[in-house]
Amino acid sequence: MFRKLWNDDGGSGLITAEWLFIFAILVLGVITGLVAVRQALLSELVESAQAVLAINQSYSFSGQSNCEAITGGSSGIDIDLTDSTNFLFFNNSSVPASIGIISQAPCD
């Protein structure tokens, strides 16, 4: 009886159809999952690019002085050429001139 069941091929076509159905469902699920991964990755890359564009490279530090030495301060302004207000400011060449004041005070 076991040999008869082992050699029985009846219903093997049904098993193939079931495998094809499962395979089709898995392929559709994988495609949907990959689309979701692509969208999530694209969203993260856009956020990273916006964070890099928001970096401000301006700096400023004040000078120091004592009786022996004087160190002048400095500053730098990050001009964004894509911003219309900064673009007009940059193109009009109305960058304010730096004013150097020289004063010498006796250090007792």
C-alpha cells in the first residue's frame, strides 16, 4: 500500500498550479516591497541633501588684546547665490567695506 501511494502521480498537476500561484504572489509582494524600499531611500537621500544645503559656513570671532599683543578679529559671510535677496546683494557690488581703525593706547 505504501509503495502504491509513493508511485501515485495523481494530483501532481494541481501541485504545480499551486506552486505557480504562490510564486506569482511572492513576486508581486517582492516588487511592492522593493518599491517601498526605493521610496524610503529616496526620501532619506532628499532629507540628507536638504540638510547639507542648510549648512551655514559663516563665521566670526572677535579680536583680543593685552599689553603685549593685539589680535584682530575676523568674519566671513556665506552668500547664497540661489537666494534672490543675497543674489541682488552680491550682484550690486554693495558689499560693505571693512573699516580699519588704528588706535594706539599706551599700555602701562
